[in-house]
Amino acid sequence: MVFSSLLFIYLFLPINIILYYSVKSRKCKNTILLISSLCFYAWGEPVWIVVLLISGCIDYYHGLYIGRFHGTKWAKYGIVSSIILNLSLLIAFKYSAFIYENINLIFNTSFQIPDVTLPIGISFYTFQTISYTVDVYRGKVQAQRKFSTFLLYVSMFPQLVAGPIVRYSDIAEQIENRTTNISQISDGVNRFVIGLGKKVLLANTAGSFATMFMERSSGSLTVTEAWFGILMFTLQIYFDFSGYSDMAIGLGKIFGFEYKENFNYPYVSRSATEFWRRWHISLGSFFRDYVYIPLGGNRKNEFFNLMTVWFLTGIWHGASWNFVIWGLYFGILIYLEKKMIGRILEKLPRIISHCYLLVVVIIGWTFFYFTNMNEAFSYLKVLFGFANQSFASTELNIIISNNIFLIVIATLLCTPLVKVLGEKVCKGAMYKGCLIIGNVMILILCTAVLVNESYNPFLYFRF
């Protein structure tokens, strides 16, 4: 089940809200959330509930063990065991086929490649449970003694299948003691509807255009078509994932939880370093706190530490070499910015450094999109005019002219401009009235689109 479906919007969510607010005790509310979260996850493939429960059990009992022997060598054995078992599950389901493919390629063998389906959200909840046991080991949180409470943390449906990556330390108190009021619920509904609009109206539309041009043979593309295709993918992946994060944060608010922001207008950045402080913030902070700093950060072996983090960032996104190349590409850029380019970018006019960022991000998204590196480089050759392709396209001109309003709106919403202007123009009761009218319009439009639209992919489900 996905948030951007009529089943979720008009059946699953209303039933859960009614049940949740029909009881008073925190224990009953948590029980309702736990049952609904497991039902939500089991909707598509019930068998993967087993993997989720196994992962939960591993870290629940490891947390108790580490807490009991905290400060001793036995706690170290416990954290090593937890990490190994968690990563073993992740490798078995996500990377086993990739490993077999490369063994066959390198050693010219013919091992049968396992046909393993990826459990939805395994990358997210695995990282969440790892962060829990590590934080117990570090003494940042106490081990949770109630399995049902810990399982609720692991399986909470607002952020279960695609993040943001929520640390136990951030919501431990909220699970046990939280309050909700009309203002918080209203903010949650508003945030959810905004995210839904991003996903259904903007990401899906941009994605259909990206597919139209990026799935063509590079030899049949003009330069402007190549640029339009990758720009549409650039919009799609942002509105797809930030829209889902908005919906998750909004749902959290409705049920009394405050999740941290996961996106902060990354396309307004002036460097790759700044971009990754604004994009998928929960993943970046996870690798910073649990990999980069423990390795030594920028104090020693900085290049190695950065490359390790960005190799892992790439491979986390998918079991394919294009994701590794994409990750290392950003790692090298960020290292160069730290050592040299960053100082130059700071002195340049904002428009120039911003253009630099957009170009390097677009190149990165090209590697991200194409799993075949030959296709990626062929596309880049067309993009930068090295393939002797025609420049313009009549077909593209018609598409742009017919969709110019949507393209402009999507571009503006990549910046804080619309939000800032809205808050300045509409204040007090007028602002609330505008929000209600806007939300109703977005919900009506999304419903109309979902009724008639079969194209409704979600990119981050595969991660």
C-alpha cells in the first residue's frame, strides 16, 4: 500500500484516525498504531512481515543484552553481533544477486543467480534498528524492555517503507508520552496534503516526461530533448521523495509524533556539500554519526573516510554499479570542495555557483537513472553536444507549451519562494483560510488524477 493511493487516503487512514482517537489510554493508542502498521506493511506481500519481525527481534534482544552488560567487553560483542546480523539480512535480500553476478563476471563462473524479491523498506528499518543498538551501546538511550513498544518504533507505518530514517532517541519519549491538539493535527493534515500534491501532481507528471525521453535510444534524441528528460527526472526524484517525506511527517503529526525534516530545498544549494546537507538529511546524518565520525572523520584518513561513506551511500540506493559510481562521484566532488573548489565557489557570484551545483547534480542523476554505464555516457554525450545530434525538437516545443504552467510551478516549488511569499501575503485567519482552500483543491485534483491515472510509481520503494 502507498500513501498516494485512494485506498489509503479514503479508507485506511480515516479508519485509523477514528480508531486512534476513539480510545484514551496511550497503551491502546499504541496498540492500534502497531496493528495498523503491521497491516499496512503486510498489504502487498504478507510474507515480508516475517523479515520485519526477525529484524525487530534481533535488535530488541541485542538491545537488552547490550544494556545489561553496558561498559564491558560483552557489550562490544553484542553490538558487533547486532551489526553483522542486520547487515547479513540486508545483504541476503538486497545484494545477493549483485554479488553472484560479479563473482560470475570476475571468475568466469556460472553460479545460479538467486531470484530474491526485495522486502519493501528493508534498507530504512535496518538502519533504524542498527542506530538503536549502537545508541544503547553508547549509552545515549536505555534499552526498551517492552517488545511491543520496540516493534512499534520499527514498524510505524508513516515512515516504515521509505523513511525518513527515525532514530529511537528522537521518539522514545513520544512513544510513551505524547499529546496532540487541533493545531498539531491541522499542521499534519496540511503537510500530508502538500506531500500528496508533490507526489501525484508533480512527481508523476515529471516522471512521465522523463520516461518519454530518457527511455529512448540516445541516437534518436536531440540536445534539448536530452536536457528536458534529465531535468524532468531531476524534478521527479525530488518531488517523489520529498513528497513522501512530507506525507510521513504529516502523518506523524496527526498521531502525535514529531519527525525531523528530511529535505530543505536542496536545489537552491551552491555546492555539492551544501546539497547533501539539504537532501535526504536523515540518511546523511546516519552515515555521518555511525560511519564517518567513528572512522575518524576529517581528523585522520579523511579521503578514505569520505570514500567509504559515499561508497556506502551509493550501494545503499541500489545493488548496481551505477549507484556506486554515483556515490563515489559525489564523494570526490565533496572532497575537492573541501580542499579547493569550495573556497572558489564562495567567492563566485551566487548565480554561477548555483549553476555549477545544478550541472553536477544533473550529471549525477544521469548516473543514478541508467543502470547501464554505456547508456549513461551516451546520454551525457548528447546532453553536452558531443554526439552530433540535432539541437531542437518540434515535438518538445509542443510538450513544453502545453505544460508550461506546471513546469513553472514545479520549478518555483523547488525553492522557498512560494512559501515565503504565501506567509507574507496571507497572515492570521486569512493564512489559515488559504491553507484550507488550497488543501481542498489539491485533494480534489489528486483524487481526480488517481482515479484516471495508471502511472503512479514510487522511486524509493526499490531502496
